[in-house]
Amino acid sequence: MDPAFLKLEITESVVMAVGNAFNLLDRLRNMGITLSLDDFGTGYSSLSYLKMLPVQQLKIDQSFVSGIGKNQGDEAIIRSVMALAQSLDFEVVAEGVETEEQAAFLRHLGCQKLQGYLHGRAVAPAEFRARWSIR
């Protein structure tokens, strides 16, 4: 299988806990595997680590997304994460998108990918194949 088809999602806390994580992640990226930093903003969130990690994607945690339209602090954090990600040339995925209001807010900021119940719930492999006629 071509490594370009693989994406490894890692959390900030795992990176901080594993001693040789930076070297391992660098090797995986050099193989062509996409690395995504999951739950960004909920863990250590050290900006110095962010610039050193060989990730190509940040995932905004649903705890911030759920505050869109309700909590100005969550919206400010999302704006800041988007600006940071764009300046570092990271792709951004927002998790837990459940409403059109959330989707519109995120798209307006330039968020490239949205995950959540607005687009569909997780399904078992057999249901996925049946729904999409995949054998």
C-alpha cells in the first residue's frame, strides 16, 4: 500500500509522553504518511513543540467547535488556531461539527475539512460498504 494513503492521528499528550516521538514521527512523515495532531488545544499545546513536530494537519477539538455561536472565547480560540495553522501551512480539520452555523463559521475562517454528525455518524464497515456499494 502506498503510504500516501495513510494518515496517523496523534494527540499532544502522546507526543510528550514518548521519548523518541519526534524521531519516529519524522521517519513516518519521510515515508509519505500524513501526520495529524488530534485534539489540538486540549493538551499541552506548547507552541514550541508545534513548530518542531513534523505534522501536516491540526484537528480542532470538538470542545471548541461546540461553543460556536454560544461562547466568544471558543470562537476566539478557533480563530487563533486557524490563523496559526494557516501561517504554518497546516491543513485544518474541525471535529464535532453538528450544525450549519458551526460549519459556516469554520468555512468562513478557511477550515478545509469538517468532521461530525452534520455530515454523518460513524458506521460499521459492512454498513459503509452497503451504503456506498463497495465490495
